[in-house]
Amino acid sequence: MKRLLSISTLYPNNNAPRFGTFVARSMEALAARGDWHVTLINPLGIPPIAFGKYRNLAAAAISGVEKGVEVYRPVFPLIPRFGVRHNPLIIARSVRKLARHLHRQQPFDVVDAQFFYPDGPAAARIASDLGLPWSIKARGSDISYWGGMAFARKQMIEAGGAATGLLAVSQALARDMAAMGMEPGKITVNYTGLDRDRFRPLDHPTIRTRLARELGLEISDPAPLLVSVGALTARKGQHFVIRSLVNFLDAQLLLVGHGEDRKRLEDLAMSLKVADRVHFLGSIDHDLLPIILSAADAMVLPSSHEGLANAWVEALACGTPLVICDAGGAREIVTSKDAGVIVERTAEGVGHGIQEVLDNPRQFAAVAAMADQFSWARNAAQLADYYTRIAAK
């Protein structure tokens, strides 16, 4: 059995159980195969004075075996806003002693980073210290956001240039990486996975009644029901969806997620006199998400940047078409009218897309079939093959 050391600042913990769940599912599926042992170091950044949300995070620095993955959570000193350019170095210093100790006990074959910044440059330092090949995975915002900052871009290109291999979650993201200056021949596309036992079309005639009961809302069955799943930030574009509601007088919108834009979005809904039809659900129980997606007529997420959003795949698997913008791997997932539409990133464009989806009678099985290529077993099989090739170089 070969051994992988993965470094990821994105990973669930007791304080944030849904943070980076897609990384956890991928690593758990890889470990379950039996041909790769997975050790994951999840560095937790905590300021010298742990205030607010960081106070609870300090209590989450717990290590152990979680669903087959050996997880360690060392703490590194975080200086919010001002220390971000130094985080790769600080993380590497915080992780190095533990990584050396684990490597001496049972040598690793590959070092892996699950996010390009700050994880990638940090993992590059650890791999160089251990004398091992390394890989870095790009997921979308790490390239579009951090890649736009000179200090981060320089470190990302250096780490990516020296890496043995690179991963991207979509073909479009692989092209963006190449445009940054990374070697195309090093890049392998590894699509996200999906739990098909959970994300599947549910009984539509009764699902809205069930959802109304779960949420404590009045949800009219004939009226359009829209859902947007994603962090409440300008990049995700929920403000375009709210603006489009003025043209759908009986439609309701469920916003799943939390973020810095919530107050701005609430004020916008109030100013447009649609606040009674916009419901902020925040972070929800993950078991409720398939019910929400199955009950909705469309999942609307007009992001400016994406890799290949898990919310896209999960919506399709529930039989719900998408209204999304031409960002990241959008054209790799919306390949027919069954899957939904790609629209301009304006309120008008989003509104036209919603109307087009509402006017196109959907076949739940046909929509759900658009997600057939995604599974955690397939994701893990591709990773096992990829890491084996990296280890041999």
C-alpha cells in the first residue's frame, strides 16, 4: 500500500462540519479503496488572540482517524489580512516537524495540496524537505482570486512549475492554469464526485409540502421555486437573482449559504419589495439539501468564477436544471437543454434563463442523467492512478 500525505486548509472540523466536505469525501473514497493510505494535515490558522469565531476553532484542533483518513490539525499563527502573503511559509514551518515525524515512522510516497494557495506553496516546501514528489490541486477560486494577486501568483507559479503533477477540477480551469504559465502537460483533470444515494430526484408531488414543513415556510406548489446554493458573496451573484424576481411575481427564492453579503442582499430585497419572497436559510443540515434541490424548479448561481461547482452537480443529480453563467466548467456540465441554460451575468440575463427553464417541461430522469459521470468512486479511482504515476517519477 502506498502512502499519501495531503495538506489542506479546507477540511471539516468540529467547529465547521461542512467546511471543505468535498475534500473529505474525495480523501475518504481514496482511503476506502485500500491501495492508498491517506494522511491529511489540516492546518488551522488562529490569531495570537483567539477572538470571535477563532475562539471556537481553537477547540477543533483535534486529531484522529476520521472515516478511514488519518487527520492531524496543527495550529499556525494567523494574522488576519496582513499576514496572508506569508501564510505558505508559516504553514510549512508549523507542519514540518509533524510531517518529518510521520515520514520517519512510515515513509510517504507523495505529498499533495488540496488548494493552490496557501496550501500549494506550503506543500512544495514540505515535499522538498522530505525529498518527495508533490502535486497541487486547483479548484477555481484559488486560481481566479489568489492568482490575481501578484504576491500569491508568484508563489503559485513557482510551486506549480516545480511540482511533479497538477490537478484541475475542470478542463476550463486547466486552461486558466496554462494561461498563468503552468505547463499544460503536467495538468490532469479530476472531476468532483457525488453521493448518488443522497442526491437523486425525490417524489415531486409531495416534496414541497415536506419542504414547507421542514423550513416553516408557505411554499405554493404551482408557483416557481428557485434555489441558489453558495456563499453569499458578490462573486456568486445572488444579487442578480434577487433583481430578477421583480419579473416573477409569485416566485420564491431560497438562498442556501452564509457570507459577508447577507446584509447587502437583505437590503436589496427590501428595496425591490421582494423581501417576503427571499428566504435566507444560512448553513443548513446537509440532509436537507437534496430535499430543497428536488423541490426547486431551477438552481440559479450566476457566479463570476468557478472551477466546477459541487452545487451544480448536486442540483442536476436531483433532477433540477441550472441557470448559470459561462464561468469555469459551465460548458462541461450544461451540455444540453435538459441540464439548463448558460446566461449573461446580468439581472436580465438571469431572468431570461429562469423563464427559459420554466418554459421547458423537464424530465427528471433526463436531468439527473446529466450527472451520471460524477461519483466519488470514479474520482478516487482517477486519483489512485494519478498518484501512482506521480510516485513513480
